[in-house]
Amino acid sequence: MILLSVGSSSSSQIAAIFSVTLLLFYFSEATLGSPCPINGLPIVRNISELPQDSYGIPGLTHMTVAGSVLHGMKEVEIWLQTFAPGAATPIHRHSCEEVFVVLKGSGTLYLDETHGSFPGKPVEFPIFANSTLHVPINDAHQVKNTGNEDLQVLVTISRPPIKIFTYGDWFMPHTAAKLKFPFFWDEQCFQGVKNTGNEDLQVLVTISRPPIKIFTYGDWFMPHTAAKLKFPFFWDEQCFQESQKDEL
């Protein structure tokens, strides 16, 4: 249940303080022990304490060292990824530059350099410990552990969140590639206020400058241009309609 409060300026100040306190309490409770415990980017952190996941890619362990969702990064993201022998990324391309530093192990970078209507047969580049590699913007590529031990890389991308296209194979047309934007590894951390408990969540909410302009989305990946606009927005719009009818 959500309670909305509208009152005098003095009561509004009290409501604002109370609502902020409730929301801070909610977020501290909701994030405790979750895979999204970091809010902001501390100066020094123990990397072994950061959350990691495979995100559905067999043999992959991904860790966001500094990201847009968890830490509010605007210009770059940094990932630490470990690939078991035989593990690989999907064939994909994205609207950002990407730089890898290979920390240990060996593997292969497959890179499309033809720039035709589909990626085509990729060029193969061997990668190894202490090597670095750069993937140009929108070049289809794949990183695969072709060695016998874990391949660990430190990855930096520009301009998060990124727009990513994935391919079923190297001969899939660019027009058939699957688009995902915005792309977040930690998308489960990117959500609004939600009751994740087992009892009612009650909050007091204060907004400024009503009536407000509101955009609603079908999901987290709907483009902003496709969102549904409603203005003016009133919770009690049935009362507003009745008053307008009476005036007529």
C-alpha cells in the first residue's frame, strides 16, 4: 500500500523527512545480503568481496569492478571475467570501445574485419597472459578460452550503458542480430522500489510541483521514445473530471 500526503508547507517538510527516512530504511533492509550491496564507489575495496555470477553463460565468472548500475559510472565500466577452458562469449558487437588485459591463461579473439552485411569468417588473434587487445566500435567479435587452464581478463568499456547486438553465427545478417539496450551485466540490481518481503510495505511519499508528467514503461528495456506519456497525472483524476463536468 502507498500513502500520498498533500498539505501545508510545514507539514510537507515533516512528510518529506519521514518519507526519506522510511525509504532509506527500506533500501538498507532490501540490499542487506543481496548481490547488489554496493551503492556508490568507495575509494578502496577488497575485490574478493565483490559479487560475481555467470549470467547464464556456461563457464563464465563475471564481476563488475566499477559499473553504471552498482557504482554510478558515467564514462567507463571495468569488469573482471574468468573463462573456464572451452568457455566463450557470444558473437556480438556493441556501440563502445573495449580494451582487454589478459591476467592469466590463454585463448583466442575472433574479430570481424570485413564490415559487410554480415560478420563473415573472423580473423583469429591468439591472446595470452600479459597481452592486451582492443576491439573497435561495432566490430563483431568473440573471446574464447582455447587453452587448458582458466583465462582471466580485465575489461574496460566506454560510454555505459552499452547497446549490444548478438549473433547466432558468423554469417547471420546484421539486420537479424538481436539488440539489447541498455545492456547491464547487473540488471537485477537496476530496479525501482519493490516489496521483496513477506508483509505489506507502507511508505509515505512526497512529490514536488504537481500535477506531474509521468512516463510508463512495459519493461526495463523499452526505449524512452516508446514510453507512454500521461500529463497531467492525478491519482484522484475521477475527482478532477467530476469538478470539470460540474463547471460545464
